[in-house]
Amino acid sequence: MNPPNNFKGGFLTEGVFVCYDWNNCKNINLLNFVVVGLPKADEQGDFNKIASSSCSAGLLAMTMTCMKKIWFFILVILAGAAAGILSSGFLMPYLSHTSLFEDIGWLKEANNGGTTIINKTEQVIIEEGRALENAIDKINPSVVGIVSQSKLLPAKTKKTSQAIYGTGFIATSDGLILTANSAAPEGNYDYYVSKDNQSVLAQVVKRDASQGLVLLKINETNLPVVSFGEINELRLGQRIVLVGADASANPAQKIVNFGIIKSIAAGIFSFSLEKESQNLTGAPLIDVAGDVIGAAQIDSSGKIKVVSSEIIKKFLGQ
């Protein structure tokens, strides 16, 4: 292999200029080439050997160029990772506590103990389930069973099968209990309230047959009472719960039934509750906050209709 005539003192191969005589190479314009120097060789010598060396030199130069690019990308990745750690650990927590950024949702989540919510739907369902559990726990102590026992049967022949059962809830701490008219009907009956595994004699103090409501009174104080919700705050699709006490069991058995609001119009709402036992007539319907929004009236077929909290509050004089 002979060196090119126009490159005296060296030759070009694979984009690399191999110089074997620096005295001759130094005057050549080599700005566009990678220059590799070799020990001085005779121009008439073994140029095959020189060519082989030049290829190795070219590969070395290209390898060095690739390594520079690889190290550049590695440094970029490391810098990005370091920036992410600093941002999540220091910058975002700081920004989430500043007035300018405190209402940005994803910043709040980033500062929420390092927890990231992946499935929003699952989170909503879990939170709603917990809210309903809390609502039931809130009203549960105020829900009681109602037993109306006929006085017409001789004492020796009285049977529990002759009793009428229902549910009520404590409206005032001094013993006023609201229930359905069908749970405490007019006539010769003794009325009992089943609470805390005991049966307490009650008296009827007020009745509104047109609305299907009865107010009983027991001689106890410091009782846990319900709170009432506002009908105008209900929303379509909102969850509601019926919480009843079946006094036919001894002690009275607490029962719940879930539904949603289907329609609201002029202070009247409908819901999707399944049919329920008539023993739960008079049971409160509550929202997810545990506030009473109505009282259930259940017929012998299990069909449910509701008296709204607005009507109940008027009946109670509230």
C-alpha cells in the first residue's frame, strides 16, 4: 500500500490521517481529520504494516468518541435521578405548605407521607365505606325496638306472637322516642321500648295518624339522641342507610339496609332500598353523615315509604 501523493509524510484511512513523519505532516491542513502519529517509518517500507496500525488507531479513536457519548448519557441520567430525589424530598413538601401552592392536589398527595394513590375509584369506594360505617356507629345507640302488646288477652295466655313489632329512635335525651303509627297502634296495648337488652314501659304522648307518626315517652334521662339532616342538601345518587331494631328477637337485633337517592322533588325523595321486614317499620333513614333524613313506614308486603325529616321535626315541634 503506497501513501497518497497529496499527503506526504502520512496517509488517510477510514477518516483517520496517520502521520509517520511529523516534519512533513505539520504543514498539511488536517482540521477535518482525526490525526494519529506513528513512529517514523520509511516511505518505501512495509506500508501494509502501517495501514494495519492505522486501522487500529482509527478504531481506538472511534471507541473513545463512543465512550464519551456513553458517559455523557450516564451523567444525564444520574443528574435527572438526583434532581427527582431532591424535588420529591425537599422542594415539593416545601411548596405544598406555601399559600401559593397549598391547594394543588398532586402536591398535597406528594407530601402525604410518601403515598401515591394509583386508583382514585378504589380510594373513593374505601372512603365511602368507612363513612357509612361511621354513620351507622353514630346512630346505633339511639335506635330501639318497639313492642306493642295487646291487653285484651288474659295474662296466662299472652304470647309473643300476639305482639306488634317495630323500630323507633330516640329524639330527646329525656326519653321521647319516635316510631311509626303501625308499630304502636291505637287501642288496648301496652307499649314497650327494647333497648340495652331490657324492655322499658312507654306511654304514647302524641300521635299523627295522617303522617303515620307516634311519639312515645319512657322515664329515662341522659339518652343518646339522633341528629337531623336537611332534605335540600340531599343529592341524586347519594347513599342512604336504613337502621332498624327487630324486637321480635331477644335481645332486639340491629339490621341495616343500603340504598341510594333516586329522585328529589319539593322536599320528597325516593330511594332504591330493597323490601324490608315490617318489624323495622319506624326505622330511621340516615345519610353518610349519620343524620336522620326520614323515617321508614313498611307495610305487610315489605314495601317502604318515607316520612321526611322536615315533617318529623315539625311533629316534634323543632
